[in-house]
Amino acid sequence: MGGPQMRMLSGFNHNIRFRGKVYHVQTEDGGKDNPRIITHAFQEGAILDSVRTSYADLLGRPDWQADLKDRMKAQHLEEIRRLMSGDIVPPEGDPGDR
């Protein structure tokens, strides 16, 4: 298998305090055998939202890892924006959603 070895890139993790609650946003690389960017928004360990985006189109490019890192960052920041704008909310009945 010629060429440099392709490894998973380390992702992004942020704790966000919003409306008296702490949320965690995590973005990770699925690896070349599963070329997806996976982002989850959590509250107290429960997944509130998930976004999965393929990056198979990048794998043949010379600077694919740099392009992947840019896409991961953009997807991560978009999930934080959605959380802060109220697009992602805790389940009904949670006192933190008022």
C-alpha cells in the first residue's frame, strides 16, 4: 500500500455554558475506512444532536488532511452556532430549555 499512511485526525471538543446549562460539542474523524466527520452535541451525557458528513471526495487530493481539518472545524463551529441560536434544545420538560 504505497504512499504515506493515512491516520485519523484528532477532533475538537468544547464545553459551552448556555442558559445555565453546560453542553459538550464533539467533532471527530471517522478515519479513511469510514471517511465521515461526526459531530455530537451533548447535555449531561445525552446526545441532543448528531451531524455526519462524508469526506470521501477529499481522499485523492494532495492536501486532503488540511482540507479535512477545515471541514471539521466548520462543522464543529456550525454545531456550536446552532446550539447558541436555540436550534438544538434539550428534551421537552427540561428546566434548562426555558
